[in-house]
Amino acid sequence: MITSKTSARITGVLFILGTVPILIALALWGRPLLSPDYLSLMAANRGQILLFVLTIMIMGFSCAGIGISLYPVLSPHDKGLALTAMGFRLMEGPLEFVFAIGYVALLAVSQEFVEAGSPPDSYYQGAGAAIKAVIDWVGRAYYLPFCIGAFSYYTIFYNTRLVPRWLSVWGLGGILLMLVSSLGGILGLIAAASPVGAFLCMPILVQELVLAVRLIVKGFDTPAAAAVRTR
């Protein structure tokens, strides 16, 4: 039987796998994807793009796993919110898979474009732009299930003090900012890969890394420990 301590450690590791690898991948291999000349650069960096796609899939499995690993801990306190957290975080897996497939399709167009001699004003540019628009939209929409799922477990955390309340409040505030970023992107008010969007997402990104470390090191608080801490 998986104990609360083991569940906390698994959850902490999944939080890290759902955040750190994709940040490293963007730093190492993200330049071709963000360049205006992405059709040429992606074909020239095929191996890097495939590693980036693999990282996206690892992120998807990790984020989906968070909902599963948290459910046994959350359900005794609020089964409805626990199911909501698990269900919406599970949705992140398929969305990340679509995200990854989009980049594979974009890489295929990139390779065809280069093999055709990089013709200007060809249908490759239109196809690439269409695929990239879908990728950008999925990337923005992806935040919505995350926000709903995360709001559910941070609400339970706040009510039960399974983690310190300051971490729960930080999480709830970070989710609100990420939701603003997501809705702004979907409505076209915030551009894809915008510094504003990245800034709005930064608080929850840092918070979940802090939460991950705490879960790995200390686990979830017991009601008695939470009571002592508030005295």
C-alpha cells in the first residue's frame, strides 16, 4: 500500500518532471521553434526538435500523473474536488500529445520545404503557419484544465493544511495569473511566446517547484502538525 509519504514524494518528482525538463528543452532546443525562419531551422535541427517533442510527452505524462498520485491523499477530505483535480490534470496528457504531434507535423513541412529548395511564397509557408497557429492555440488552451485541476487541489490544501497555507495561497494566486494569461492568449490579447504571458505564468511555475521540494523532503502535514504550526 502506498503511504502518504510515498505519495508526496511521487507527486513532488512528477511536479519537477512536469516543469524542469521543458524549461531546459526550451533553453537548449527552442530557438528554431521561435525564429521567424523556423521552416529552415527546424529541418536543420531535426534531432533537437525530436528531443523537444520527447520532452513535451514526458511533461504530459508527468502532469497527468500528478492528478493520480494526489487522489488517494485528497479524496478522504473532499472526494468531489479530488475527482475534479484528477480529471482535469489527466486531460493535460492528451493535450500535450496533440502539442507534440503538431511539432512533428511542422517538422515534416519544414523538411519538405528545404528539400523543395526553400521556395519563397509557396504553400509550405501557409501550411507551416496553419500548424503553428494550432500549436499556439493548444498551448494557450492547455492552461485551462491545469488551472481548474490545480485550483481544486490547492483549495483542499488550504482547507486541510496538508501543506502550509502560505504555499496554498501562493498557488491560488499563481493560478489566477496563469488564467489571465490563458484567456488573454485565447482572445488574442496576449501574443504567443509573449514576455507578458511568461511573466504571468512565472509565479505558479516557481511555486510548484517549491511545493515539489517540500513534498519530497517533508511530505504532507498531518492535522496535528498543522495545528502546532499555527499556534
